Amino acid sequence: MHPQLELLLEIQDLQMQRGGLADGTLGDMESDVFDIKVEDAISSLDEKVLELEGRLEEGVRKRYQLVTGKGPRVVAPVINGICYGCFVAISTARASETGRNRRVESCDHCGRFLYHLD
């Protein structure tokens, strides 16, 4: 998998974790079971996200910033030729290319970064 795509997936995962802490979905467990202050955990996640964003190449970072404004998921899987960010089919030629995850590509419809599972 392309290193920039791996970074994008890491960032997305950290932001989903942050969202769960911020909205209270995960906060009780972290506080009660692990004795972690939610505010401190959110701050640590924010710092790590900023660090990883700084490692993105300029073109990838610009697209990432555009897509981030549209919703929480910036990376979507492609399964059977369908972008699971917008549920629109990608071109057959793109779906059948070899080495698809060795480059950074995005959906022509929703702009999300894509990784192929099929």
C-alpha cells in the first residue's frame, strides 16, 4: 500500500477515535476502566493528527483538506468496483488495473481517497 494512503488511514482512524471521545460514545469506558481523562486523550489525539498531517505530501494534503470539510471519512474502500464513500461505480478500467493500492487515487464523484479491497 502507498505510504501516503497508509498515513491517511491512520489519520482517519485517529479522528474517528477522537469523535467517539468527544461525543461521549467512548468517554465513560476510558474514564472508568482505564482511568484516562477524556480531555487529555482528545488533546493527545489532536497532536498526533497534526503530526501525521504534516507528513502528507503537499498535493495529498490539499485534497485531504478539501475532503475533510465534507465529512468525517476521507478514505473509502472500493469493493467490486463501487466507492463505499458515495456508492458510485468507478470506471471499469480503473477498477481492473493492477497495483491500485500502490498509488494514491481518489473518487471522481465524491473526492475521497480510495483503497481497493477486491
